[in-house]
Amino acid sequence: MITAAKLRKTALALPEAEERETWGEATFRVRDRIFMILASNGKTVAVKATLEDQAALITADPGTFSVASYVGRFGWTRVQLATVDPDEMRELVTDAWRATAPKRLLASYDA
């Protein structure tokens, strides 16, 4: 199991990532663009994903993954922290950051 504290540490370790409270929840951003939202109860997180990735995740494990409220139609996926594989969660956070970060920052990160 991955805890909210470990997830926060993972997200903030990414280049230029920052945490900001918005809508009563912790949002994680890169250059002011959100890539992850941690629910106030610390039990779920919404990550930015493509619609294709969202569908694949939900099909593979509907108990862990679901369509996020409000922004799910754009690919955002809700994840249950109690049941997600920690390595898979770290990969989802990194992918969400990569989908949000500017190209120059990605090039610098990949170098």
C-alpha cells in the first residue's frame, strides 16, 4: 500500500512540482498546471491520464481505478490508494507529470 505521505513525497520529487491547496484538496502542479489531486481524506487520488489509459486501467482493475468526478471525461482517473500497486502508482504520477510539464522541462529531465 502507498500512503498519502509517500505519494506526496513522490510527486514533489519531480522537477518544479509544487503542492497547493485548491477546492479543499491538495493539488500537485508543474508550472501552475495540475497533474494530480489528493482527496482530503487521503484515501484516493486523481491523476491526469489519456482516455485510452483511463479505459485500460479501469478494465484491468475496476476496484482500484474509476473515472474521476468532474474531469473524468478528459481522462482523469481516480485511484484507491489502499489497493493500488505502489510501483504502478509511482509510474502513474510520473506519467501525469510528463503529460503536464512543458517540453523544455521534459527534455531537461530526460537528459
